Amino acid sequence: MSVDVEKEMAAIKAQLEERPGAKNKLSMVVFSGDLDKHIASMIIATGAAAMGMEVILFYTFWGTAALRDPKKRAKGKNFMGKMFGMMLPRGRNRLPLSQMNMAGAGPAMIKSLMKQKNVASLDQLFEAAGMMGVKIYICQMSMDLMGMKTEEMIDYPGLEVVGVATFLAHAKESSIQLFL
Amino acid sequence: MAEHEAVKTLDYKGLACPMPVVRISQEIGKIGVGEVVEVHTTDPGSISDFPAWAKTTGHEVVEIKQEAGLIRIFVRRKK
């Protein structure tokens, strides 16, 4: 009798551990190519890591441009790839604002305000995120679509190019899922 | 500063969200379990953020003292 109870308890425990959203974990889709939204996603990500959460960021579509390294160039791109490469921002410090962009005056104003108010810059937030083990995944399909290559992306610890199933597997077991 | 017998004081003055909680999360492991650290901050968000951080991570905010131009937060490492 007691053996049965123990077995059942173990089975229930296993079910609890496998239920969706069971882990102290945050999964976020970073879709936007706007500076303001990237500041928000990084503040939430580093904050969550500070709260002891495992953090997964999945960069897709316009978001991927924020991960380009302005110092790196990729070779062997086709015509469309080169066009996209020229038109999309080269990295997180060239992103426009979603509102009040004013042909680039807006981002400059926000950055100077952030400095004045001692808010961590995107560079500092990425560094903190890397130190705290925030995981960055890039959507393979977005990169293919826009002709981006892994070798033009930033150096970030553990950065990986993956498909949507990888993100979903993480999202399913996360207690928080966000889309920015 | 013998209150709560803080083993050290961390100066987070001038830092804005999310840096105070980012820093404390990295520092808390450097003191012993049961010991208290005193944090100095000027970020008003920390008054609600430190208790929220402590609740989630299992540590304890012993006391928050608001003085002119300075917020002092005493945090006990619980595990």
C-alpha cells in the first residue's frame, strides 16, 4: 500500500515538473528593430537574470539587425542580401526610435538623456546580460531572408543561430513569455 | 553604522533601473549566509524593487531607510 502511494507521488511530481510554464524562466521574442524596444527588452532581460531567472532572448525579423557588429563585414552576399545589408541598421547603436525619430535626432536625444540620468546604455546592458548568462538565440530563417550571416554578428557568449522549435521548447517551460 | 551589523556597504548612488538589482544579485553571494549588506542608492524605484527581488530570490530586505537624497537598504543573505 505505502509503495503504491510513493509511486503515485513520484508520478505526480514528474507531471508537475513537466507541466507548461513550470520553470523559473523568461523567454522573449525580440522582433522589433527600434532602439526604444531594444532598451526595454534588455532592461527586462537583465532584471529577470538578477531575479534569479534563466533568460532566453529569441531575435527575429527586424530585431536581428540589432545584433550586427558594425566592425564586421560578411562576404559572398547576393544582390538582395547586399541591399538589405545596406538598408538595415548596422547594430544596436544605429537603431531608430519607434516614435519621435526625427531623422536620427530622436535617438541621439534619448542616448544623451540616458547618459545624463545615468541609465545603463545598450552596450552596458548587453555586457551585463552576457555576464549573467542571458542566452541569445537568432532566428535562422530571418537571417536567411535578409541575407545576414553569422560572421557579421556581435561577439556574445553562447550566441546561437536556431529555428523556431528551439525557442518554443524554451517558451513552453517558461513561467514568463514576452514579445517585443 | 552599527545598525543590523552590515558586513559591508555597497555604493549604488546614481545608478538607475535595472542596475541596482543587477549589482545586488551579483554581490549577495559574496557575503555569508545570515550576514547583512547595506546598499546606498538614489534610485526611488529600488524601494519597491529590492523587496520584489528579495521575495523572488529568497533573501530578506531587513530595513529601508529614506534619508535626504539617500536611500539605505539593508539586505540579509538567506541562502
